[in-house]
Amino acid sequence: RPTHFFSRPSELLGSSPHPVSHRPPSSTTMARGGHGHGRFLDEDAKPPEVDYKKVIRKMAPLLWPENLHLKFRVVLCGLTILIARVANLMVPQMYKGVIDTLTGSDTSEPAFPTGYIAAYTVLKIIQSLQRDIRGYV
């Protein structure tokens, strides 16, 4: 384990005007917010144990609104975000379907992809309106 971290290149070269201490600050100095700057860790010190279940139980009521109207808006925002994500994933797939149907494949003749074009158009509209819908809600 290194006992010192150089903070300036001059310390690395040994031409520092101040003597370099190779001893880490004591744990009491570190505990009082001394000059250790968090560079050295006391091996005996352990972080306090956190009961995450208690924290979640205390925080959950603060995160979920009590007002029914606000609950509806939170759920609506979540659904809007979910729909927007699905649209973002499906647009390239619909575009691929349009191209594949227009060009035809080894097993089928080229055709006009009415269903793919309709789905692609709806998804592109959802993509373009997603920010406005979220802002409105």
C-alpha cells in the first residue's frame, strides 16, 4: 500500500521547498476533517451499516403523491414514457419491413406494404409528439 500520493510534479522530482511527509495522518485527524483530503483510509474504520428496507419504507410515502389526480398524472407520465420507448424500438423494425416488402425476398414477390407504412407513420408521429405529450401531462 502506498504511503504517500504526490500532489505536484515537483514533489515527484524531490525538489519541493517543503519536506514531504511519508506518514499518513492519524485516524483522529481524518475523523475531524483534517488535512488527509480523503487520500488515506483507516483500516480499522468501517462504514456504518445501512438498513435499506427501512430507508425504502420511510421514503416510499414521500415519493408517491397522496392526491388521486397527481397519482393519475404520474401513471400517465410513466405510460407515455413507456410508449415512447416502444415506439423508438419499433420504428427501425417497421422501416426494415417496408424495405423488405418493397424489394421482395427469395420466397415472395415485391408488394406494396400498406400495413408497414401505416404502422411506421403512426410510430413516427408518436416519436415526434412524445416530448409535447409528456410536457402537457
